Amino acid sequence: MSQLPAGYAKFLEGRTNDFIETVRPVLLQSAADGLYGVRVVVNEPHALQALVDDRIPFGTIVEDVD
């Protein structure tokens, strides 16, 4: 799947290229599986992590700060 669901695409709007390059593959994985949502963790100032999380419903993105 190369297309993101509308909510996932909206989440990426206005983000930096580095942010998008980090998060988009995980959003694609979530969309392909259709089972779980995504957690995006920002470890200031320069670390970013995204992962499919089985505690989050599909289609939902949760942003956390670590």
C-alpha cells in the first residue's frame, strides 16, 4: 500500500521532511495491517520514534514526549 488513509495523511501535513521520512513507513505498515494504530514518541531535542502499537486502535495516532 503506497497510499495513506486520510487521517494519517492529515497528520503529516505541515511536518518537516525528516519527520515524514521517519513516521510515514510506520503509518504505511499500520494501514497495510489494518489492525493497530501508531505511537509517535519525541525525545527532545533530536530523537523521534514511531511504532505500531497494539494498545492503540487502528486509524489513531498518539503523540508522546519521552
